Amino acid sequence: MSAAQESARKKVAIVGSGMAGLISAFLLRTDRRGRYDVEILEMQDHLSLDSASYTLATKDGPSSQQSRLDLPMRVFAGGYYENLKRMYEYFNIKFISPRFIYTLSSLPKSEGQQISPHFIHSSNNHTIPPLQPVESSFGAWILELVYLAICYFWFTACCFWVKPRPAPTFGKDESFRQYLERIRLPRYYVNNYLLPLVSSVTTCTHDAVLAFPANDIVEYERRTFRKPHFLVVGGVRKVQEKLAENQKVHYGAKVSQVQDIGNNEVQVSWTTRDGQAHAESFDFVIMAVTPDVVGAIFPPLRKVMAEIPTVPVESVVHYDFSRISRCSNHLKQQMRPDQSNSSVGFNLAQPIHICSDLSASESIHEHPSSALITTFPIGPIDPDKVVHRAKFTRVLRTTRSRAIVNRVVNTTPYQHFLGEKQEAWRNGDGNVFLVGGWCWDGMVMLEGCIFSAMRVANCLDVEIPWLANNPLSR
């Protein structure tokens, strides 16, 4: 590379090393024309994509495919995660379609009491007919199946044929609560089946799910209908290794401010663990962090980011079987080995117990390693049987936050919606960009991470190697 070409290279800072940050870094670093020098600023002492995951100690060594626990669980579905799936295939990352058994039950009223599932569902209906709950009579079970079939097919038909109502001018979209009321879905089905399942995916309360834009969930249901679910073999650590290869990372760098200083330069200020302050100018800055962090470090978005709700979520690795042992033993007696996945340790369908109270649902995943992973716990867990706790931030969706995000990351002015007198900041202004699972018009999932990173790459005229072209339509 000549001296002139070297001097023409653009410096890019990426704040955060989750999925969106690492994808952005990979795309720019591997730019075919070699125009970008990329630096990642990470507050932790390790990359954050796999930072919450945990490796169980084993008798034979430190880890295996079965003992690596992704936290949160990184399941992705065909139909919805098409860009993510293409990227995994490009990197030759192996993923499989394991079988899951979901039990739906109410939270026991007293500590130590066993759960009593009212329904057992198999992913992609791989077990036909569904397993009968141990405490359900045959007649009651048949009636429940008929009722569920009617409600399920009605809801599915509505997702395909009854579109959520769009927002009127400068107004709000239809919420999921309003949509369910409009299609007259029975409350019993909503409270005991639909909300627990959606809540287990979105790791938030039932009220928060009902406040989602209806379009988010309806679109998710449509695109994942009859599609398989996948897991990366060896965990998301394999993805992190591919994306982070040869990247320049500043660990222990807590960013305090991102500021447009004019002349197409952006200044990033950060402090290190030893208290030293740093400030450096870049040609572009990509913020791959949650809205609350964006608001704290980027003044132009401080006000609007405060209107995008976030909540802390916890995943707990433990061996407290006190509530699920009877149900677990019942399932093991009825499940058959899945020989197609036996080579990677997933030779049995994996139970996931979804336990709910009136306001929320927790999921208890029986991992093939024999450990339990409880996400969004609402019931007690014996602290003596806990081996690991991990906390992460969940970005929630509301009809208002959807409008804000769409106007920030897209090109439509939104000063009237927010009551501002002048045009507000939009993605790319001042050479600053936002990426993340929340930076697109959809559920806050990994697909949003890759989509938003690909969109920024498009803006910077960088080719995306796993696409023949760039059909970014959302």
C-alpha cells in the first residue's frame, strides 16, 4: 500500500463488542479496498458477545461442547434470522436444529412445591400427538387440545390476514394488547399460552409484551411459522472468535463522551481501569451499545434515548431441581433419543419449563450438561445450588419507542412527533452511527444486530461478503 493510500485510510472507533459491534468491525476491517482502520473500545476486560456465557467444570477437562452454556440462550429461527444464517454459513460455523420440549405451568404457591404443567408442547411438533401432562386426565387433555387448536389456528390466521393498524399521522401504532382485543383472542389462551411463550422469548413481563408494537410480534409469528430453530455448535464463542480475529481492541475502556467536533471528525473520550483519561479523534464512530448508554455518552440523543425502555435481566446456572424433578422425570420416560444429533451431544429433546405467575414467566432450560439455566427468574432458587449468575440489559419495544427508533435510524424527520422545533439527529449525522439489536424495525434480536451493521456498511460503501447484493428492506 502506498503512502498516499495509507494516509487516505479512515479511522473508525466502535464502542462496544457485542454482536453488532463485532460484525461492524469485521465488515470494515475486511473492506476489499482497505480503506478503514478499526479500533474497538470495550469497557470489560474481554469481548462482550460471549461475556455472559459460562463453561461448566468437568471431570475430564475444562470444557466440552455440552458444557459450554450460552447466556442468554442464542437460539435463532429460520425465516426471521436469514441474514444471521447466511453469515454463519459464510464462516462455516456449524449449527444444528435441536428438539425442544416446552412445559407450560403456573408458579407453585409455596417454596419446594412441584410444578404441574397444564400443557406440553414440542418444537415444530416433532412429537405427535403432544405429550399428556402427568396430572391431566385423558378427557380433559383432549378438550384442552381441541381448544388450543382452535385458538392457535385463529391467531395464526389473523397474523397472516389481519394486519396491525398503522399509526395515524404523528401518532402511535397499534399495540399488541390492542391487536389481541381487536381479533378477540380468548383471554384464557392469551394468559396461559401466548404470553408465557412470547415472554420467554423476549425475557420481559407480560405487560411489557402487551405494550410491544403489534407489528413486531405478528411479523415474527408470520416469518417463523413452521420454521426450524437452530443452535450454534460450541456456543456463540465460535462466532466471536471468527468476528474478532485480527481486531484491535482497547479493553477496560469506559467511554464517557462521543462528540462531533466538526471538520468531519468525531472525538471519543474514555477512561481506563487505572484512571487515565484518553481522548482521540476519529473519522467515524459506531456506537454498538444499548439506548441508555447511548444517551449517557452522546448528548444529541440524550432526550430521545430516555424514552426507549430497558430492563436488567438475569440468567442463573444452578442445580436446584426442587420444582421440576417430577416433571423432568416424566418427560425423560416419554422422550425418545434424537439419533440425528447424537454426535454433538443433543441426543434427547431438551426440556424448557416455562413457569408463570400473573405478571411474568421464567424459563428453566435443562441443558444437556445436566445443569439448569433459569432466565428471568420469578421463583426462588436455592443459593447453595447456584454456580453462576449473569446479568444483561434487555431493550424493550413500545409503540412510541418504535416510532423514535425508526426516525433515528431512518431518514424521515421526526421533530413534529417529538415536539422539537428543529430537525433532530439521524443515523450517520456527524459521521456517527448506531447499531444493535434494537436499531431496526423489529423484535430486539440478533437479526437486528446484523441488519443494522450491514446497513452502516452500506452507508460506508463496504461490500457484504455473505450477500450477492444488499437487499436491506427493513
